Amino acid sequence: MLKDSDLGFLNSRVSALLENHVRNLQGGIVPVDLEKVALAAGVSRIDRVMMIPEGALVHGESGFVVYLQANFQHSPGAHLKQRFVLAHEICHALLYERIDANKIRRRRMGEAERESLCNRGAGWLVLPEFVVDWFVQRNGRIRTTEQILALATDAQVSLETVIRRLHENPSKWLEVDHGFVLAQAHAEVPTIRAVAYGPWMWGKIPVPQLYQAEKDWISKLRFDHDLVEGSETTIHLNPGILRLEKAHPRSSSYVYKIRHEAG
Ligand SMILES: [Zn+2]
């Protein structure tokens, strides 16, 4: 569990960094120029190298150096992955606190918490609130899988990042009574990787859980045959109707769109 104080600390540092970024924006709103953001966060160099970890942050004499794994640079999705890892490493840099003119110290917290906090912060950086707001202003609140794909393409982030991010503010960004579930298709046991829905879902249907097997969730909806891609399936609740639509926007994943209609 992440502490509110740690979340608040990183959130205010990310916000300050992004405010400054927006003030000095020269190009378009999307995608966020992470190399520029990194520079403003005190990263003096970004090196792409062959290594086992996906990313690393080192504090050198003239600031931070970020190392990004270059091993799979040309594989599909590598570009998006690398952007997310860079954002994650920027968050590590933001978790240093200045003690005096020439001394900095890493904020104290558990290692697992630090990693999960930096993943959360990476989502804020690659897909900032102002980017989602901008998208929603142009396209309306998100109600289709196509919109999710368009936002992911515009912002150069994965579907996972988009859907996780939408879940942070569903009442602002999602159409009322709509929800989305991302499942990884090529995993041995396809699992749920991201969910986004408003409070309407609680108590109406079994809530999809992160890392739950996709099949377990589907079967809990009392729905026992495979959903045909693109077709809409109706599940009668008591009261109300649930419309479930499965799409396959990228080779590695399925997106379920859920729409609840009051009965
Ligand atoms: Zn990390």
C-alpha cells in the first residue's frame, strides 16, 4: 500500500515539473517530450545501453544519468515501453530531496513501495491530466475502445497506461456508466492488466481485479461462452442490463467495453 504522504510528495513534484513544461511548450500538446522533462528534473544524460534491467538512474557529478535498456529496441511496443521506463526513472530522480547546497538524499521508503510509486508517477508523466482533459474536450468523455486507442496513439503510451490512468478520475473522463477492461491475450493465462470504471460498478457486477485471470472474471459474470470479437453481448442484471463488447485493437491485448443501462 502506498502512503498518502509519499503519493502527495511525488504528485506535487510531478505537477510542478509538468506546469513548467506546459508553460514552455513549443510544439503540440502530445506526446509529452519526456527528454525535455527529464532535463528539467535534473537528468543530464540519457544513455541507451545493453543491460538486464529495463532502466536505471545513477547520480553522477553533473546530475542524474538515466540508463535505458536497448536490447529490444526494435521489437513492437519497445518505444512505448521505453517512454514509460524513462518516466519511471524521472520519478526516481524526483524522489531525491535536497538537504543543503551540495547534498541530496533519497526519500525514505520501502523498495517495493518506491517501485510502485514510480510506476504510478510514470503514468502521470507520460499521460498527464492536461493531455486527457485536452482529448476529452475535443472528443467528449471516453465511451469507445477506438477513443482509447486514439488517445494511446496520440500520447504515445500503451493501452494499459491509458486505461489505468482513466481509472484515476472516471467521473471526469469516462462516459457515465461505461467501463473498460484490458486483458493480455498472449500470456499463458490471459490476465487482466488494467481496469477503468466509475463507482456504478460496485454492487452491480463482479468487479474485475488486476492480475485476475480473464476467464475467471468473465465466468463470474455468469456468462459461459466466449465473446465473439466486436459483437455486443447483453447480460441481464436484476435490475438493469450490461452490454459487453470485446475488441482486439492490438495484437497483444483485448479490450472489453462495459456499458451499464439502468433497468
Ligand atoms: Zn524503479
